[in-house]
Amino acid sequence: MSCATCHNPDKGWTDQMGVSIGIDGHTGGRSAPTVVNTAYGKTMFWDGRAPSLEGQAQGPIQNPIEMGKQSYEDIVKRLRAVPGYKDQFEKVFGTDVTLDGMAKAIATYERVAALSGNSKFDKYNVGGELTALSESEKRGMVLFGLRLRGDDEFKPNVTLKKADCTSCHSGSNFTNEQFHNIGVGWNAEKNDFADYGRFVISPIGSKNNAELGAFKTPTVREIEKTGPYMHDGSMKTLEEVVEHYNKGGNPNPALDKDIKKLNLTDAEKADVVAFLKALTGEEVKVALPTLPPGADGKSPNPQAALTPPPLKAAANVFHPGVQR
């Protein structure tokens, strides 16, 4: 297992699986979110429980479902047994291997490598060719909630923000970094959520029912590559996602006030999907590293870690607020 097992650069920095498979084939109940553009994020994980990339990096390595039940002390001892890591830590941090240094190193890598930009939308938006976006993508852009460039004479003939995407997917990274209940995971028969989301991590005494079933708004940059979608991977296609919003989500007691029926036509839904795909950035190939030899003198093969382990027949169940 490695970070890249679930956050593969060739798969939009995710694993393209509905629910991620962890150590020994165990599974949780959440999909691995992309780490693309997390450099700009305010909180990490679907429930926002980590305040930084450094904080996030310390979670999976000691999670019994994700990378195995082990203490931070065990992890540091194992890394200190790798001469190459000891040398690099001494050079960069002036110390032996530490948990703090490890977290900083991983977070720094994500900030400089896991980036998305110069998509068709960006090329159009920053003054490039007006033809950078197709007519369908331009209509989808307006439906999404963004205006065309002032010098673009194209007439989209659709209602601005009819799809109401920018209520949550706003800003240059297309996320407001907030948490919303859109009805995913609601079981009407049981009158309950499969996963309580943000509500779980709220401090006792300040829990808010509006946070029940609420999850962080993900960026929609690279969205074409990061399916299946939603925190539980329950939607396989962008068409399913758009239809979910079009119908007004799944009604439940904590449904976000901005989730309502959109009444998009089939053509308009197709245009929104077309615009979402126009947010795919320039492909950046990430070369696999040459890992330093361990205490046994052997170097692990990073290629092997890109393939998730086989699913265990009787996999662990999700522990709320723990995985992803």
C-alpha cells in the first residue's frame, strides 16, 4: 500500500473505485477523494476533519482499514531503518526522520505535483481563443453559473445559473470548501443516513443537525477522470450526477436549502456535462520514483503499489469519521 494506491496520478489522483480497498483487502464506506488542487484546500477528508495536508498525511498511515493498525512510533522506527530516508531528512530538515517531517514532505509533494490547470475553460477564460470552448460547453458554462467573456458574441439562449452549480462549486478551484447535505446515502425506509458525515466530527455540545449527512464540496476540476462520484462512489457517471441535482437530490430532514428541482431539459443536462469535461486540465505525467533500499538492501517497486489489493470476502465495515 502507498498513498498512490488510492491517489494514482494517472487516474485523476484517485483510484476510480466506488469504495477504496485498503490493507489486506479491507474496505471502508467512502470513496478516495482526489488530491488534485488540495494545495488550495482549507480542510481535508470528506468530513473536513484534518485542517491541513500535513494533518491529512498522518491519518491513513495508522488507519486499521487503510494502511494497517500501527502506531506513529512504529512508522518512524521503520523509516529510520532506511538509510536513504535518514540521509534525506538530515539534508532537508537537519534531523532524523520524524513524523512532522514526513507529513511536511508528503504535503509539499502534493502542493507542487497534484495540480490541475490550463483546461479548455482556462484557455477560454484568460483571453485565449474564443473557440477554446465548443458551443455546447459554452451553454453548459452559462447553465453552470458563469458568464461568457464580454467579447464573445455567441448567444447561448439558456438561463444563467439554471443548473445552480456555482452555489457550491465556486471560485477558481470550483469549490466553496463548505459541507452540504445533498441526500446521498439517505435511506428513506430506515429514515437514516448510512454515513453521518460532518456531524460525526463536530464537537459534543455544538453539533448541528444541518450537518447530518453533509460532506465537503469537492473540486470539479479533473472531474471527468475521478469517477465514480460522491463520497460513497454511488454514481458512476457525470450524467447520473447531473440528474441527481436535476431532480432535487434525495429529500431528507437535513437537505441543504439550495438543493431543489432544476427542470433542466435533456439538451441542457448534456451541455452541463460537456462543460464539466472542459475542466480537465493539461495532462502532467508523474514519473515513478526510485525508492531507497530498506534495511534488507532491497528497494520496493512503486509500480506494484499502484494496483489496489484484492477485495477481502468479509471486508471490514465503515467506521464513521475514520476513513477518507
